[in-house]
Amino acid sequence: MKKTIIALSALLLASPVFAATTTDNTVAEAHKGADTAKEKLHQSQHKGEELNLKAKHAAEGKSNATSSKIEEGTQKTWNSTKEGAEKGWDKTRQGAEELKNKATN
């Protein structure tokens, strides 16, 4: 009987730790899913911008012009830079939220 009571007491004391871990994992998975969705959305938007620029140059008859190629390359590089910066910002924000949650719990 004493062993059962001790085991139950230990389980009850440890249950908040398991709950917190589960919540943290659930939140991390939710962030990961949201980041993936946002990343795919922005990639699609950027691809659309790049295609619009190419179509504009083609309509103007400048699709093979060096200046058009440079402008298209610059647009692609800028979009890639924005995506990278946003990924970094998201990770920083999530890390700050995680630290804040750990500090308050």
C-alpha cells in the first residue's frame, strides 16, 4: 500500500512537467507548420512577381536585353533576401516567446 501511494504521489508531482513538455512540443509543431505555409505562400508570391517582370520585359521587346536580365536577377535576389530575413525574424520571435514562457512558468 505504501509503495502504491508513493508511486501515485510521484506521478502526480511529475504530471505538470509532462503537460508542459507536451504543450511546448505542440506549440513548436504549430509554429513549424505555420512557418512552412507562410514560406510556401511567399515563394509563390515572389515567383509571380518574377514572372510578371519577365512578361513585362517580353511585352516591351526587351526580354533578351542585358538590363532586363540584370533587373530580373536583382528581383530574384531581393526576394530570396526577404525570405531569409523573414525566416530569421520568425525564429528569433519564437525563441523569445519560448524564453518568455519558460520564465513565467
